[in-house]
Amino acid sequence: MNVDIYTIIFLALAVFIFLRLRNVLGQRTGSERPYERVNRDAPRPADNSNVVPLPGTVIDQAPLAPGELAPAVDRWKGIAEPGSALAAGLDAVAAQDSTFDPQYFLTGARSAYEMIVQAFASGDRRALKDLLSKEVYDSFDAAIRAREQAGHTTETRFVSIDKAEFVAAEQRDRIANLTVRFVSQMITATRDKAGTVVEGSPDKVTDVTDIWTFARDTSSRDPNWKLVRTESME
């Protein structure tokens, strides 16, 4: 059987390219972190304070590194002090949900916070409904209706989100509750039908601190969290 030199060269080249692609792209092992899905059409709550309630945020969790949890003393380093109530709460959540990754959660929460605030300003009920618990959605909806009936429109623009940190964690039966403090700067103005500013200022940067609690049934295969409670700090 005759094989010419060009055939040999092409076969060698094909093997070389295959090996290079494999090295560059790698192989999936089944332990890769899933993509984060955050709904980008979420709104901000209406309240007579500068509360910016975060409706049921959709935050997918990324699994911890395959294998074991970090030693208790290091597990929540930079997140919670060892022996604190927060650390104990995070331990309880992680015990029920092996996919829980606090840093990944906070990254998603920051993005969701901004998107939800802006969606609330635009009155996007459709986006809100998927993100909030029923109680929080009803509150947001009532605020949006009141604004619409008054003929008012709201414009909100973020200058920065300076901090997103856990302040409490709790596992109650099957339900995990994670409470996050957001410290941000934003510009918010509400105008009447004539375009006159009736609240806020289109030029003034306001410091805002909001505390939002997210909940999830850790026995469910649904990885999404919903906003169940909001409050603000003056």
C-alpha cells in the first residue's frame, strides 16, 4: 500500500491541530461553575424614604470547589468573623446547600440591585414579578400605580455601588435567608406631567444605604433567590 509524503504530512498536521485545540479549550469535568443569570429588567421599590427594595433577585449559585468545605476558621474569611452569628448562619445555609458560594452570590446581588432599582423607576412590572416575593411585588406595584395616577415619572441613575456585604444569614427549616447591605450613590428625580421636578434632583448625588433580604428553598432544584424584605438606613 503506497502512501505518499503529502498524505503523511497532512495526517501529522491534523493530529497537531487537534492536540493544540484540546490544550487551549480544555475538557469539561462536570465541576465547572455555571453561568450566572441575573434578570436585567428589574426595578426599584417605591417608598417615601430612600429605600430601594430589591425584589426577588434571580441569582444562580455556583458550586464550591469539588470536595470539601474549607476549614471552619477560614471558610468565611473576608465575609464573616469566625464564631459570629453571621458565620453560624452561613454555616447553616451551606450545610443545606452545597452549591452556596457567598462571593458569587454577592456579585449577582450587586448587579441585580442596580438593575432592579432602575426597572422600578421605569415601572417594569413584568420584570419585577419574576424577581419578588408576592408581598414585595404587591408593595412595588402599589407604589408604581400611585406614581402613574399622579402622572409622575422617575429617573434613576447610579453613580456607584460602593459596598455589598452580608449582615445576616439564617436557615429556617428548608428556607435560607440572606440579608445584604448595599451602600451606593445615585441620582434620582421624579417629575410631574409638566416635567417639573417634584422630588429628588437630576443633578444631586445621594448616598443610599439599603438592606435587602433574599430567600430560597434549599430543598428545591430551582436555584433562584427572591427578595422578601427591604429596609433602608438613614
